[in-house]
Amino acid sequence: MRITQLEPGEVFVFGSNAEGLHAAGAAALAHDRFGAVWGQGHGLHGQSYAINSMIGLAILQHEVTGFVHFAAAHPELRFLVTEIGCGIAGYTPMEVAPFFAKAGENVVLPERFAQELGR
């Protein structure tokens, strides 16, 4: 599913670099359409949530864990997750999907992540 628009209460979750230079891919879309802030590579901005996916798997896992806790604290929001880390960062869904295993009902995972988790 390619996300091109959001409803009120929906949040676009994308992979970013720590510097928040949203120049390509899902990050550029987040910046252009969903309120991602140039220079902010982490957290909620507008209808977007940035997860640093460019420094290594351990950092990505830490970032996803923080996101999962954030999403749990905000059940009024619906989070639409892209294939974070599976583009420019070069990871596979098999490597990244397990980080989202504890995500709640309000977190919509991309198809390949959901398949990896048996959802």
C-alpha cells in the first residue's frame, strides 16, 4: 500500500537520518505532505513520525522501541508504518519487522512486515 494522503488522526511513520535531511523516498514525502520538519530526524512532527534508520540496526531497534511506546501512549492516533530501513538503509523486512512485534492495534504495518510477524 502506497500512502499518499492521511485522514485526521493518522500518522505517517518513516525512516529518517539523524540529521533530519528528508531529501528522498518516504522521508521526502513526509516532509512535502505530512509535516516532517527539516533538521528533525526523530519523533512526531505534524502528521509524521521519524525513526532514525541510518546508523545501524541497534539504533533502529532502539528508535522503534521508543516509537512502539509512543504509539501505545496515543491510542487515539493510527500510525501507518512504511518499510522503515528497507530502502536506502539496506535492511530486509526479516531484519526490521521483529522490532515491531509489540506494536499495538493502532500501528498498521506494511505487508511484508506483517507477513514476517505472522499477522
